[in-house]
Amino acid sequence: AYVSGDYVKVEERLEKAIKRVYQLCEESESYNKLDAFYSVGDFANSGTETQMRKFKEIVEKNLKPETQYALTMASHEYHSEGVEAAYEKFARVFDTPVDQHRVINGFHFISITCSQGCNFHADKIAFAAKELKKAREADPKKPIFVFQHPHITDTVYGSMLWGEDELYATYMDYPQMINFSGHSHAPINNPRSIHQKHFTSLGTGSLSYTELDEFDKYYGTVPPQDNNCAQMLIVEANDKGQVRIYPYDILTENFFPITWEVDTPCDPDSFKYTDAIRYKNSKAPYFPDNFKAEFSDVNSNQFTLTFSQAKPSDEYYVNDYIITVKETATDLIVKRIGLWSEYYFYNMPETLSVTIDDLKPDTKYTVTIKANNFFEASTTYKPLFVETK
């Protein structure tokens, strides 16, 4: 989706993303083509035909003939005139079905457009079941790539708030499915943006702005500088059916330092990214020897805490911090604030700052900083002390 007033910016990001993928393909030692480009909806912010045609213009101007592309519709495409009109506009502009099953280089690609809003009615569920069955019959071990706009509920990060469950029961029969979805704008370099249980799910992020599926942060679910995020997934599949997924930051033109591997898509017992494995093996972040925390702008009712980032103990990042402020004399909590590490920016800030207000004058406070990873492992730094004036 577009941020209001930022149409040009997002158009530029879309064009940059496509051009950059081709550059990366040209640099590849193993495979130099881009076979397919998929978008999972909200490509027309308010669903106007002008916006649809602009998207088509950018995509077709920049894609080479060797690259097929497909897209799905959802809530934003229905905003201006409703579902029926959106289907008619889509047919005029793109001259393709809204639901598709393509075979590209021997791999099956299935894309499903929402019936209304972000929901799927019986005909869409039947289409998914029919086409998935065809794909499995063609090769029961090969991955099947499936695309729809909303996440499947209780799968990837963002799916609790921005998920739908109508397709879940159908999808469960197909562990070899690798499912791509959007809707939440959740950052793709969050390790929970890949999920495996009955099948493999991935969130696709956003070209426009990011939002997060946690509600304990003092600035809400949309973080500061949220529109400085533009991300995409680059996916490789080889002739053995092994899949590699690379989260990529479009603005800085860098791969995030993560590669997700799906070696045997049809076998759930081989899955590496299940909750059971990741929560069990999770390692807490740590505070390095050069960690610093300082107080500034201390007055009668507030202070500002600035601290350097903790370090992850695994391949990912620190997710967030909980700052707890207690009245030293009573040891009772007076403030408890959550803030993200800002891991969703490729260039994470080295330090974070937060202002604590609504305090008593001439009072001593004990402050603790707890660093959390993505799987509920945490470390708390030694207590810090500050006194208001």
C-alpha cells in the first residue's frame, strides 16, 4: 500500500526493486534469469484504474520478456468502487484472470485473489484445493509456490492481527506448499516472518512502510521513521526442489544477513523454522563490555535515557527493550516502557533514546534495561540510578 502523499516515492521503490533484482541475477554464478515476479496485493492504494495502470506501466517497462508476473487483489484494490468493479478494472488493465495457476520452469505457482476485503469464499477455497491437487499430482515432492494477500492466521509474524483462516484447512494437506502473503507490512528480516508447522509460510513486507504486531511499545505498532523501510524476498529453487529465501533491503541495496533454507518441502519433520525448535534453542542477547547507558536532561519530573544496543547471541537481532523505572525507596514500578531495537532498518542505530516523564521531583529512581530476542529469551543489565531535581 502507499502512504498518503507518497505515490511517487513508492513508484520509485518498485522500479528500483525490479532493476536491482536483474543486477543481482546478472551477478549470479549459478543462474542469471529472473523467471517470475509476484505481488500479493495492495498494489493500487485506493483501487482506482489510474493506479492499476500506473503499476502495470512500471512493471512492464522494467520487466524483461523472460520474466512472468502475476498479482492478487485484496482490500485496497476494492476501496474505490467495490469488489465487482475492481474485478472489471483488473480484467481491462491486465487482461489476466484474478486467480491463476502457472507452471514456470517446472514449478507450480498458484495465486488467489480475495473474494471481498481480505476474505475467501467457497469458490476461492475450491479453486485452491483443485489447483493444489493438480500441482501435487505433477510432482508430490516439489515445492508449490502459493500467493494470497492476507497472512494465514497464526503463522508468520503479523498474522494474529492481519491474518485470515479460511484457507488454512485446505493448505494443511500440502506440506510442500511455500506460501507468500502480505497485508501486515511486518518486516521480513524478523525471523518470525518465516513460519513452519503444517507448511512453510513467509511474509513479504512492504515497499511503503512497516508495521509491527506487538502492542506494548509506547509509540504504538507503527514505529518512528516507518516509511524508511522497503523490503522484498528473493527466492531461488533448484532442480532438486531445494529452496533458498533471501530477505533484501531495497533502500540500501543490501541482503539482510539471513538465508532461509527449505531442503525437503514435502516433509514437515525436516522443517527448521518451527516454534518448537526455535523457542527451545533460543539464546538470550547480551550486553557487551563497551555497553553504555547515560542520563541527560534530568529535571524535576523527567529524564532521558540513552543507551547503546545489546548484541544478539544468534544469527538474528535484538528485537526490543523493556525499560523499567522504580522508585528506589519503595522498589515499586512507576514506569514501564517498550521500544524496538529498530532491527527493521538495515542500518540499525547504534544507540537508542527514550524520555521518561511524569515523575516526582527530588526522587531517586532505579532503572533497568531488559533486552529481548524474538523468542522470549532476555537479559537484564545491572540497575542504573538517577535522581530528579
